[in-house]
Amino acid sequence: MVEAGLLQCSLKESKSLKNQYGICDLSVINIYEQADAHSSVVNQMLYGDHYKIKEVRKHYLLIELQFDKSKGWIHRNQFHPIAEDNVQVLNDFSKAVYNDEPIGYVIDAINNLRTILFGARMDAMYCINHHNKDFELSPKTRSIPELALTLLNTPFMQGGRSTFGVDSSGFTQLIYKNCDIVLYRSVEQQSEQGIPLSFIEESKPGDLAFFDTKEGIIHHVGIILPNNYIIHAFGKVRIDRIDHTGIFNPETKQYTHHLRVIKSLEV
């Protein structure tokens, strides 16, 4: 009878969690492809990112990030609830303010210091009873190329979207997010956004350059810098040359990526 009662309580809790909202109250939380301990990391959410629970398992939650509608699984013990009225406030992304330094901090409800990273949503801290009296909640004016240089030499990590590691589309999404521009999470999705340019000479710093395989599959993206340079995540966030052929590595004196298209998001 006791075991049956515990099971019934567990089922009720699972049902009550579905369609509820949560928020990332840690520096970074991994998002997995499957509800499995051995599954691959496909994304990450940063401090202040909020989400909706779509499915509940014993140890995992299927979530949908409200920023870009991407989905994946998180560990259930990393769930932090958020009130419905705060969700409405946070859904207004035009008023979002992000940390644009590699490392920062907030103070939690019991006065413990918590590390936060580049891209953390700082206006969300008041929704979870955190504070940082040194951070000014005002719009930033740094350009996309300037912000991109902040993450120079960040290591490559598949599924990464933080200063601990990024993949190519995680890097571009993170930089654009700090400029209040929504990019989707995957390279393929990002390549469908923006206005295509006919020639590389038409591009400007901050535009996105996409690269494909011999089979024509788009698999890489980077951010155009001035004077025919590009910053992208390949082994690490690095700066290389770009021309009409693709990305040229001056160290190896070889092309590493074939240019498919350059897109402008009218930044």
C-alpha cells in the first residue's frame, strides 16, 4: 500500500509539472538529445533562460526554450520553477539585458555567490530572488564583431553555447542573442534566416557566412569581420581569412571550409 501510494504521488507530481515553466538558476545547464545518461549534449541554457516543460520522465524533463523554441532533455534535479506572471515579463525579449563579459556573478537568496557566464540574462535575476548591485541593467551598445571577439579562443564543444565551449551555431546564436537578435539553434535553421548576398564584397562586419560539404549540406557558420576576416568556432573560436572560395587558414595555408552563402540580418 505504501509503494502504491508513493507511485500515485509520483504520477500526480509528473502531471503537475507538465506545461509548467522553469528557469535556469545556474551558470549553465546541459540539454541532451535523449532522456538518457549516455545521450549527447545538443544544446545548453544559460543563467536566466526560461523554458516550458513538454514531457516528464522519472529523472528527466523534456523542455522547450522560450527564446528559440528549441527542445531537449534536462536532468530533473536541475529544474527551478518560475511563477506565471514572471514568465509573461521574461517573454518580452525586447527588454532583455545580457551579461557581455566572459564571467560575472549574482548573489542568491541565502547570500551565496553564483558564477554566471557571457550571455546570462541579467534582468531575470529578480524573478528568482537573486541580485547584483554592481550590474547596470541598461541596454548595451557593443557591435556584433566586438562581442564576438570577447569569446576568442573559447574551446569548441559539440552542443556548447557558453564560454566553457561552443559549436559554430552556438557561437553565432550566443553573440546575436546579446544584440537582441534571435537566431535559431542549428546551422541549417540559421541558414534559412536573413537576406542572401550575391557577392562577398556586399557583406559587412556582423553578417553570417555559411559553409557546406561536398554533398551540399550546410554544416558550419561564422561571423564576418572587417577586411576579409571571419571569426568562427573550429577547434576553438578563431580568426581566419575568408574569400569567395571559403575560409583560409593562414597557419596551414589551406582552405578548411567551402563558402555556400552569406546572409545579412540587417543589423
